[in-house]
Amino acid sequence: MPSRSAERTGLYGGGAAAWREAAPEVELWLDYDPAVRELPGFALGRRTLTGPAQAEVTGLHRAGVRCLRLTEPVRLCADTSAASARALMLLREATGQGLAVLWQAVCPDGCAAQRRFHHLYPPEQLTGDGVQGVLADWRATYFPSKCVLRRGPGFVEVRDRRFGTLELFTIDEPGHLAQLEALSEGVEVDLLPDVVRRDFAEAGLIAEQAGRAWFLPMQVRRWPFPSLTV
């Protein structure tokens, strides 16, 4: 176990077909700067990202993409759709790669105040009940690599500063390590061993949405400066 140093069908379903069909649509640019993005040749148009989030973001970065916009609002709550869950995983990978992300967040139940997603690139807008001041806090406290994982020989270390202080988790049990690859892209909750689901949930390291569980920490790709802040 880590140690310290909705429905299943339809739009909100966890079925494989619904999950595949819920691919996020994005608008792409070759530069971070809003003024530069208006220049000819810097806009790449819209694209639907059907593949795994990590592979899609890696491909976009290699192609020169530095900014993307999610064309649909993203719901943060546990009862969200597969489309929003996949968009959040894409956000995790884009944030880890150092891309700027333009997006709108929706939170009807006020869960955004719990800071679960505050390691992701902050949204432009956040709407919902009980979220007054949350966006300002998200923006003020955000920094790159706020909740990250690093792989070592036979273990994974998670460094988490979403809640203010640094929390360290060492994942070294084989059963937990074996689930990380599946969790990175979302695994059906029923296929996740109970002990793994319990331990990761208690540590705040997974989200459960649209019938799937997915790993919240992002993989270190670009180390921030100074690195000791992480």
C-alpha cells in the first residue's frame, strides 16, 4: 500500500465503447503567447484525440504544439461523463508536458474546493455551487509538478503538495505497482483489486468517474526550476 514519508452505461457509463467514443476535442496552437497565436500559421485547427492521453500529448508536443483549448466544459464531480474524465486525464498529461491549456471547469457539487485537481493547469472559468474563491485559490497556489510521480527500481514515489504541505507516498507493493499503467488511462472500477482501490483512494491518488478509476499524479517530464520546490 502507499506509505507516507455514476452509472455504468450510456453517457455516464464505464463501458469500453462509451469510453472510446468520449474522445476530447481540442483546438491547437504552436505558441503560448495569445498575441503570437493570432499570427498566420500558428493555429493548427481542431482535432479529436482518440488515443491514450499520454501518447496523444507526447505526439502533440513533438509536433510543436504548445497550447491547446478543450472545446467543451469539463465537469469535475464524481458523477461526470466519460468525456470529462478523459478530458481531465488529457489535462494531467498536458500539464506534465508543460503545455498551456485553455479550458472551462464546471462543479455543481462544490468538490473543486477540496483541491483534488489543483495540480492541473488552472481553468479560465469555474462555475458551480460553493466554488466562490476557488478559482482564485487554484491560480494563486498553482505551480508546475505540484503532484508528481517518479519511478525508481521496484517502486514509485509520489510527491504531493496539492493541500499545502508536502506529502510523500512510496508505492512498492507488486499488486499496486501492477495497476499503475492501467490507472494512467483509466481502468474500470470493478477490475481494480479492492485493496488497491482502497489504498489509493484513502491516499487521495485516484479519481473515480464514469465507472473508471484513474491516477491523479502526473509523471515528471519537464523538471521545474528550482526543483527543490517540488
